[in-house]
Amino acid sequence: LYIGTSSWLTCHVPFKKTSPEYNMATIPSAIPGRYLVGNEHETAGYCLTYLRDKVFYPKDAITPEGAPADAYQKFNELAASVPAGSDKLIFTPWLIGERTPVEDHTIRGGFFNMSLSTTRAHMVRSVFEGVAYNSRWLLEAVEDFIGKKIPRINMIGGGARSDLWCQIHADVLNREILQVEDAIQANVRGVALLAGVSLGRFKFKDISSRVAIQKTYHPNPANRRIYDELYAEFKNVYAAHKKIHERLNKDPV
């Protein structure tokens, strides 16, 4: 699972397949006889960037200095101060439409179920959780697509550097999350590992043992009920607002 500006969830499979239902397909991989599952979420980590640069710290009359250098660390601290489920505030991360498991360029994001008790700490945590709900939506589609349950997931990208976000994903997905060491450099390391295979230094079957795992996050059973409830409502938000967003954001004639 990659959580960066966008996100995706992939694995190797021994077959070619296309799913118009999920807007998902397999593509050739570097491993002979294997294919990679291809999919994408348009905005993931960028939702935090949006919150930082467009909502909390825009360079405007209120905050002309812009965001502090440690804004993301402050986001982690704020999010950790709020209970799981953000007191039932739900964020939908579809800031520029979505691709998988639905192809919908008109859907848009937002905060749902705000009240006078909602704080910006709730808003930050709900963004962490909303991206994780979207990851769960994608996981369900991927598991149906490959016909197999994925018991544990390696997490990479800038989002994987957040211990809190890794734990939230473990809780929401109800899966073990393995935080890959130096997660933001995963692509570069992958190229080096493929080069090692090409040079005959080791074989494809040896690659997994050369991927260092920094920490493993286990689902917290205490959060199961609230996250199952809010995930169901997360999908209901999409279904209930789909037609509204189609009308508001339809392509100009």
C-alpha cells in the first residue's frame, strides 16, 4: 500500500485480468510470468497538504507566514489527541474525483457530520481516517479482483512515515500493517533490487528477505465497532451524493 500524494494497492498475480467494474487491471511486471495489479486513488497524502496549504496555513491575511516547517508533525500530534472515529466526523478524500474502485471524475470530498463541538484536531484525524476508509474500499476491490484475502500489507510512501497513520490503517483495514524501513525511498530500492537480480547477485525469491520492516502494526479490537460503522457510512456518503456531484461538476458543454 503506497500512501503518497496519491495512493495505490498492488500485489503480484499469475494472470492477466481486467475489471471494468473496479476500473482495475493487471499489467506486466519485471518477474517472468507475473503481473501487477494496477489501480489508483487520486488524492491521499495530498489531502493533508491541502489541509495545510489551503485551510490551516494559506499565505493570506490571517497567516501571511504560511505553514510552519513541522506542520505534519503537529498534525500527527493533533490527530492523536482525538479518539478513534473523530467523534463520528467523516472526511471523504475525493478532492479531484476518483479512479478505483469507482471511475468518477465528478465526485468531490468534504467533511460530513460537523457540529459545534468539532475542532480542527477532529478535522485532522478525520483526514487520516478518511484516506484509510478509501484504502479499505480499495482493499475490498483488490481482494475480490484477485480472489484471495490479503492478511498483511507492506506500507510505503511518505504517509508510511507516520506511526499514527500506519496504526489507523491497521485498525480500519483490520489487517497487519508492515511499515517498510525508509518507506519514502521504496521505489529507488526496488530499482536497485531488480538490478541485483539482473546482475545475478540473487534471485527474485530472495527480494522479500531484503526488504527491511521497521515496525508491525496490529489491529486494535477496541476500535473495530466504530471503524466498521463509519466505513459503512463513508460508502453511503458516496452513494447519497453521487448524483448531486454529477450535477454540480458535469463537464462544460
